[in-house]
Amino acid sequence: MIIDCHGHFTTAPPALGKWRERQITSFEDSGARVSASELEISDEEIRAAIEQGQLKLQVERGTDLTIFSPGAGKMAHHYGDAETSRVWSQVSNDLIARVCGLFPGRFIGACQLPQSPGDALAESVRASVVELERCVTEHDFVGCLLNPDPSDGYWQAPPLTDRVYYPLYEKLVELDVPAMIHVAMSRNSAIQGTCAHYLNGDTSVFMQLCESDLFQDFPTLRLVIPHGGGAVPYHWGRYRGMMIDRGRPPLEEALLHNVFFDTCVYHKRGLELLTDIIPAQNVLFASEMIGAVRSVDPETGRRFDDTKAILDSIDSITDEDRAAIYGGNALRVFPRLAAALQNTKQQEVAQ
């Protein structure tokens, strides 16, 4: 089974975006709330969005299953207050649950968390614990997105290793689900979103982890750093040397039992570097389709986010490592995935 660990509902029906606009403007204009019940999206609209989008590409590219989450850029945690974020997260996650229900065996959910910046951060972490548990226990979700910068481009939060996040990590460990580190939009005009803020976020969090003892406190916590780890594989020697300079444990020992990287790297030499530097057991297949880059690479004739085609062209990856990257690692890093798939099969038989 080929498992794409990184997909977003970027093709959600327009009604979702319109509801979100009303939610934001109503609160900004008068402090009024827009009820989740005012959002109306039919199953037919969801089917059309998925069948002509992510499912179509799954079939064309030969992948089997996507771990599916709300659009990351649209999490936009800086809008409104903690209640705004809580309701927006519930609405977004419930829509993902509907996708998974309509396309069993093709999509498994990962949830957005109701994070908030500034003074609301601690409260929002507690709310995130509640929403995570709801999505895992009620919807069979297998992971979540964790935004290291809920100020969306201004980095006003403490590092993810700060104790303010510990209640969330305790719940992740209890539920045995990983978090994918994923920033949202950038409202800072100096930092473009998908090609600067995303990769900055990946790189910054890796460094936060290098400087901390987080995994001594949470030895079974698992974090996925997407987009190939940002700058991390390219500067692996810098990180190793920094750990030695500071008297820290070796990089591999300190982080690689807990930190994993995905393959959302859109050119062959980049993926060759990733799979050469990072041990195969720490690499998970992913494409982020349909996401940051949607065009066709004129050099290959295939879309940039067709990462399976790129990986298939890399001869240096052994068959054993390829099997691990394509699916075995995801089943290990997302241990609830196997049970969720089994539940899906049982429901299909019952029907």
C-alpha cells in the first residue's frame, strides 16, 4: 500500500470559504459569532471536489491512501479570538470526516488544532487537547497539524519545546498519534507563504528540537517535519557540528527516534539528497497534492507534486527502503492507521 502522509482539502467547496469570510468579518465588525450550522455543503459537492481533484490524481499516480487534513494555509490562527479558532477548527475537521466517510479506504483524517497567538496561546493549547481527542475518538483521525507560529508570520510564540505545549504532547502520547509540524498562512509581506514561511517553519522547529530535551520528557512523542525538512537535510553537517560544539548528544541519537521527514520535495536531486542523508526509516512518502505547486515541470512533463514518479526514478533507493518509505513507515509512525483501515473494511462488509 502506498500511503501519502500529507494531503490537504485545498479543493473544498466554495461555501466553506464564504462561511469563513463571514465568520471573520462578523467578529471583526461587531464581535458577532457565525454559527457552524449556517454552513451548508452537500455530499454531492464534496464528491465532485474530491473525484475531480485528489482522488483523480491518486488513481493516475498509483497511490492508495492519503492522510487528509484541512487546508494548512487557511488555518489562519491569527484571526478572531480563541472561540473563533475553536469553531473554525471543528467546522474544518468535521468536513474532513465527511470526506473520509464518503471515500473509505482512500482518505484518513488528520485534524487542525484551534490554536491562537499571544495571551490566548495557553488556553488554545487546552482547547487543542479537547479537539484532538474528539477527532481521534469520534472520527478515527490518526494525527494532527501543529502550527509553531499561530501569529502567522511574526513568530510571537515560544518554541514548540516550551512547557506551554506539554498538555498537548501528553495527549498525543496518550492517544498514540503524531503531529505534523505545519505553519499556516503568512500575513507578513516580507515572508511569502508556501516557499518561504513553510520552509522557514520546518527549519526553525528542527532547530528548536536540537536545542531541547523534549524527547527526554516525551520519549514516545513523534513529530513529522514536512516539505523534506526545509533546509535541514541540505545543512545536516551544520546541525551535527552544532550539537557537538554544545556538548549535546549526537544528532541521530537525540532526534531520529522521534522526528520524521516527508517527501514533499519537487525535484529529483532534492529527493536524492533527502533519501541519501536521512535514514530510510525516517522518511515518509508524501506529495501535498493538490497544494503549493500545481503546474507541470517542463523538464519532465509531469506535475511538480508527482513525487511518486520522482522517487520511482531514483535507482539508489533499495527495494526494502522503498517499501518502507511508501507505506511501512507511515503505518509505524501513525499506529492508529491500521486500525482505522480495519474499521473501514468492517463497515464496508456490514453494508
